[in-house]
Amino acid sequence: MNNDQRYFIMISIPMSYAYALSKQVRDHNQRQPNQNVSIEKLAAEAVCDYVDRIEQMEAALQPAGAKSPSEPEQYPPAACKAEVGK
């Protein structure tokens, strides 16, 4: 996907997932203190990875020789690997 453009979204998740993300961020930052990540960055990467996997699965289900669906133009945005605040 095109990762040059950024699109800001707000989501709400259950607290148990927020705590799990927080723990993953804390663990990562302790293991690699020179490469700190934030909850927002980790969540953005998780969403992008999920969307990429879904698109790969859908492409694999296309009949042989069928055209794959083209990437959306502007909306909904296709850009990801978000850096929150940029």
C-alpha cells in the first residue's frame, strides 16, 4: 500500500486491549530503550498489518486471471504505517 500519506482516525477499544497494548509498549521500550514506541504507533501498525493480511487473503481468493481490486483513490485512505501526529 501507499505509505506516504497519513490519515488520522480515533478509535475506542476495550480497556483490556488498552492494558495489553500498554504492556507491549512498556516491554518493547525496556528491551530496546533506544527505539521507543508509543501506544498510538503500536496500534496504528497493528491496524495496518491487519488490513494488509485481509487484502492478501482476498487476493488469494480471486479466480486465476481475475483483476485484483484497485486501490481506493482518496477515501477511505489506503496509506498506513502511521506515525501519530505527522
